[in-house]
Amino acid sequence: MTTYKELLKEYRDIGTMDYPQFEKSRKCHDWRNYVPDKVKDIWGALSNETRIMVYITAETRANLEDWD
């Protein structure tokens, strides 16, 4: 089982997960751009485990961006 500490090493922005400030997302390679608005609206009600799952999924997608 992966620990939170291990996730911190692998995913650079996981520390911003508690207060992600979605409105301050950067143009590219930012996980916050891949979180649906409906999920953003209920972010505060999500469990830590759910936030981690959403974060990892969104971060993986953001890292796939290909900008010229």
C-alpha cells in the first residue's frame, strides 16, 4: 500500500490538495484544469482519499499535455 509520504514524493502538487485555489490554475500542466466544475463545487465535502484519487487522475492527465 502506498503511503501519503510516498505520494508526496511522486506528485509535486499534492500538498495543494486541501486548498487548491482552482481559480488560480496555470494555463498548462496544471491538474486543477482537469477537475470538473461539479467536483470543484463539492471539494470541501470530499474525503482525503477521494481528493487524492481526483488529484492523481487530474495530475496524470495534465502531465500528458503536449505544448509546442
